[in-house]
Amino acid sequence: MTTPADRLAALPLRERKRARLRVGLWRALRERVEHTPFADIPARELAAAMEVSEPTFFAHFSSKTDLLAYHICMWRIGTVLAADEARDGVEFIRRFFDETARSIIAGPRMWFEITAEVARGGGICAVLDISAAERLIVFDDLRALDVALTPQADLFRRHLPPSPDPEQAVTGLLAGFYGVPLALGADRLDELRDAYRAHVDRYTTAAVR
């Protein structure tokens, strides 16, 4: 049986080296952003963490903000994997929000930096190309190779049950996705999972009706 490690080892060395560098830069940002504001983290510091030059950083990411978009893509692969075995669409959405809550609680500063950038219209929700090597390094799961980076609205739309007004349900889910953590604030994130569940139930129950 082919394992993730086998599949990774079979990829070209150049692809593996590129993937390890890109993943390393992303992990360096994740570590620093939890105690230093994003704006105060220089690209050269992230490059130094991987023992490469600043120009090398920009050869892999056109800007520091691109790392936020990269984080969103990695987060989306992880949430889809976590929800993958759901028995139906409603359970998929519930698991998707549960995994998002876990991710936010584990790295709240990253989440609030992303939310602020989205509010500024930074365009960080763009779908990036995440290579097979990057997926295998981060998730160590062959299923990650098949996860399509679908826009979030399309993902919700696909899994919602029939509804008289599906677009209203999609909009409501998206609004709560960003709004519930902001409403709770950093001091009440321990309530996030339950608050997300109540929000999801509101829109999925309405859809079933």
C-alpha cells in the first residue's frame, strides 16, 4: 500500500525542496503572528528562519500578505478533510465549522489578522496553487491530494439541503463564519464552538424546512 511518505519521496527533488521552503515560511509566520502583529513581522525575518535570503522569500511569495492567502488555502484543505466523512451535507457544514473553531482557538491572532485583511479588501481569499508535495508535507494524508480549493460560498451551497432561498442561507452562513468570532472577541473564544453550532443549526434547519 502506498503511504503519504512513499508518494512524497516519489516526487521530484526540486518540487520537494520548494514545498519544504514554502511550508517552512508559512509555519514561521504562524508561530510569530501569535505574539507579534502581522504588520511588524518583516519578510527578512521569515526568510532568516528558513536560512534563505529575502529575495528568495519573494521568489516564492510575491508579498507577505500572500502568506495569509496560503494559510487560508491550507486551512480549507484541513477543514474539508476533517469534514470528509460526514454522513450528509448538514453534518459536513457542522464539522466544517467545528474544525474552524478548533483552528481559531489554536491560533486566534492569525484569524483576526486574516479577518482584518479581508475587511480591507486585501484579496487574500484567492485560490492559490498548493502542490502535491506541500499537501503531503502538511497533512500526511493521501486524501489531501484530491481536495479542490473551492470558494467557501460554493462549498456551503453544495452541501446545504434544498431550501426556498439557498442564497440567503449561504449568505447567513458566511456572515456568521466571520461575525461570530468577532462578536465573541479574543476573551470568549472558548464559547466559539457552541456559538458556531447554534448559528449553523439556524441556517441548516431553515434550509430543511
